[in-house]
Amino acid sequence: KCWSTGEETVRVIALMCIIRIARNSTNNLLEPAVKQMYMSYVKNTKFTSPTTLPLINFMRRSLVEVYGLDHKLAYYQAFIQIRQLAIHLRNAIVHNKKEHIQAVYNWQFVHSLELWGALLGHCSDSQILQPLIYPLTQVVLGAMRLVPSSKYFPLRFHCGNILTNLGLQTSTFIPVLPIYLDVLNTYNFGKKSKKVSMKPLEFACILKVSKSQMLESGFKDTVVEEVYAGIITYLAHHSNRIGFPELVTPLIFQLKSFLKDCKVGNYCKKMKQVLDKVIANQKFIENRRKSVSFGVADHQNIEIWEAQVERDGTPLLAFYKSWKKVADSNKMKRLTQSINMDDYSHIPLLKKNHKKIRMKMDQEPEVSGGGLWSDDGGDSENGGDSGGESDDEERFKLKEERNKDKKKKKVEKKVAKVEKEESDNDENDAESGEEPKDHLEDMEESDGSDVEDQVTDLKLEDMDGDTDSELEMNDDFGDGNADSDDDGSDDDQSGDESDSE
């Protein structure tokens, strides 16, 4: 229980205790311990996420170590469990119902395949476990071909990784290239995506994509990336084989066909890079094997020759090592970003200057409460006439009428301001005894110009063109001018009286 549910340090200590007890006990406690560990492993692999994936990987590696203590017991347990997986696969193929397919297409089934593949790879030198390689390979290939749909591409890539690692660790030839070439041939990568992805998809923790995800551009990008990585990984580990030129001949023809049909620049660039590296490695192997004097049946000399080529290095293997470093670092970054999706510590804090904000608020004039009924939020230039102080009749007028009334009030306010300035100047002139005539004439001219400027600012041509409103405005201006003229004449008379005195 501590090994499957505890913290990281507790898990490691529990594993060491299990191994010590299993080795030193005389009552053969290894078998019940292995059974319980496998059941706990299956229970914990029901759901897979970026947070649980490291724990699942730890449980798989530790369980492989425990199985490696007794190969006979490992063969017995692996045979039973692989047979059970094959029964689930057969029921899904025969009945072809949803519940039977779900018994195969789930994380518990896939992680079980990964466990037995890792066990056979770890014990590759064991003659006891070697017969299980073929049935496990057939189960993996059958699960991959159960539902040949593009929505299960992630599961297909997981199965491809299992077979690649199994063939590499056991030195067994398993045809993995058709898995990736089938993806290139069956899916239309030239079709334009209906949605643009905000972030790329990550197939490490999913087995199936939804319909909406299939419409995104990130789905095709990730599929091409997985095909690219799978082909490079598989061929890099076979780049020193003496039969490499014959192995890649079908691949070269299909990649050329893909480049001819696909018109997407990014996808063609990746596949063109794979094609160039494969052709370069093919020519390298052909040149190296021209001087070979042994035959095809001489396995010992073939192994020696392949070891020498691997020691000297191949073009494809050198490219794979440099690519692998960058790919692993990018993958870890994507996983950590998905884990820390709710972490906002990377966003800088905005420090406000509260002193400046208070000074700005003190300098702003108080605005009458406009509330719900104000059009301009209670403009201070209107003297508080708009907004909350307007009566019900004003509130329910049309917007055009309210604008006309506001503009009329502005003009009247301007005229009243000019009249007040004139009266103040008259009083000052009367007290000083100076002649105010020229000054009054200037005021009249400025008064007229101000009114004219005010009229031009109103832009009456943008109104509805009502003649009544224009006449009303003209009358207002006329009255204002008349008043100013009367005031001017009165000022003249008062000036004359002061002179006569």
C-alpha cells in the first residue's frame, strides 16, 4: 500500500523493503508480493495525467525489477496476463461492441502492454522469457488495428513506441515503419483546418482525441511530429544494419509520394529532412558493405561488421542524438507547463502609485450623479442640468431633442456670460470716467464672432434639418445681438452724460 499510494520517498523505501523481504524470506513471499504489486499497478493506471505519469513510470520500473528476481515466476505471471489481454482483444474483434472495445482502448490495457514490453526488454538475455515476445507483439498490433480511425492516433503512437523499444532491447526485428507510413497515407494533411489551436496537443497523456480537437491545426502538427519522431527513432537504431538499404526502400517511395501530394510547407519540410537523412545513410551503408567478403548466412561476421559500423557512427545516428536532446527538453517543458497551468507567479505584478491616484482624484471636479438616465455620464460643462437633475419630461425625450436643448442652453449660457462681462466693464469705465465706445465696439465685434464660432461648432447641418429649430436658434442669436446693441447705446448715453458733467 505504501509503495502504490505514498509519497515519493515512502514509495522508494517501501520498494527496498519488499525486495529485501522477498530475497531473504524462506517462505517464498515473492509470488504474493508480485501479485499484489501488479494489482496495485493496474488500479493506479486507470487515469493518466501529467501529474500521475511520473508515479506510473516509477511503479512500472520497480515492478520490472521485482519480476527480474525470478524469471520462472515472471514467465508464469506474464503468460497469464498477456493471455488475458489477448482474450479481451479477441472479444472486441468478434463482437465489435462498444463495451468490448472499451475493454481494450483504455489506459489500464495500454499500461499493461508497456509493463510486459519493459519486462521482456529488461530480461532480454533470459531464454525463459524470450518466447513471450511474439505473442505480446501480436497483441499490440491487434490492439492498434482494432479501430482504424484517426481519432485513435495517440493510442497507435503509444503502441508504436512499445514495439520500437521491444525490438531494440531484444534485438528482434519488428516491422514498425508500416505503422507510421499508414498514418501518412490515410490522413489528409493538405486539408485546411477549421480552427486554430491556442496551444499544441500533447499525446503523452491521451489515447483518443475529440472531434473538435481533430478540427484544430494543432492536431495535424502533433501527428506529423509524432510520425517524424517515430521514423527517426526506429531507423536510427537500425542505421548500422547491413540490410538498411533494403529496409528503407519502401519508405523512400512513400515519402516521395507524400511530398508530391502534400502542399503544406511545414509538413513537407519535416518529411523532406527525413528523406534526405535516410538516403544519406543508405548510401553510407552501401559504400561500407561493398568491401565485404562474407555471405548473408554468416551471422557472426555480420554482427562484428555491424558493431564496427555502430562504433564508427552513422549519419542518421549522429542526427538522431542531436535531435533527441532538443526533443526531450521541449517535451519536459510542455509537461511542466501543463502541470503549472494555474501558476501565475510568472506574471509581473503592477505596482500602483496611490499618491498620484489620490492627487488626480482631488483635481477632478465633482460630477453630478448621472446614474442610469445620463447620456454623457453627467458632463460638468452642462452645469449639472443633465443626468440626475433632469426631470421626467426631459428623461423621456428623444435623443435628438435632448441634444438640441443642450446646445441651445450652451449658447444662452455663452451670451449671458458675454453680457455679464460687458456690464462689469461698463461699471469700471463709469467709475474711471474714460470713453468706453471703442471698447464696446470691440466687444460687439468679439460678441458677434463668438456667437458665429458657437454656431459653427454646433454643426447644424448634421441635425434633422428642421426649419423651426433653425429659426429658434436664429431668434436666440438675434435677441442676444439686440441686447448687446441696446447695452451699447445705453453705455454711449451714460458716457455722454459723464462728459457733460
